[in-house]
Amino acid sequence: MSYRVKIDPHRCKSCELCVAVCPKKILEISDERNELGFHVAVCRNEQDCTGCLACALVCPDLAIEIEKEPDK
Ligand code: SF4
Ligand code: SF4
């Protein structure tokens, strides 16, 4: 099973909680800003995501969704 890490750039407030909590260290704050001026979190190396949901649960702005993807 692989996972898609969907981060809504419009909701992200750049708090970095998801970056801190991810056990695989695959989330980071990017240079890209949303319309409110916050640098948005992105997932690098999505293939390493274990689907643990820690990031989605910790995000105070409900900006992260983890989607299961069947292996091709
Ligand atoms: S679900 Fe877990 S492994 Fe995947 S990005 Fe979120 S915290 Fe990291
Ligand atoms: S926890 Fe949510 S609001 Fe905070 S940086 Fe991550 S995606 Fe953005």
C-alpha cells in the first residue's frame, strides 16, 4: 500500500507541527506562499509515507489528508 499526502495550501499556516511530528521526516516548509502569506508545508518523498496519520492529526488547521492508494 502506498499513500498520498494531500496538503491544502490554502489552509496551511506554516506552524511546522507536521514537520516536527513526521517520523519519516518527509514534510518540510516550502518557499511557496499562500494567499495569506504563509509558507506552505509540502511532502517530499511521498513514497516513504507510512500512512501513520500523525501529521493529519496534529495539524490545527485540518490541512492534511492521507489517502491510501492501491499498489499498481
Ligand atoms: S502520515 Fe505519517 S509518515 Fe506520512 S507524512 Fe504524515 S506523519 Fe509522515
Ligand atoms: S501542521 Fe498544518 S498548518 Fe502546520 S505547517 Fe503542517 S500543514 Fe501547515
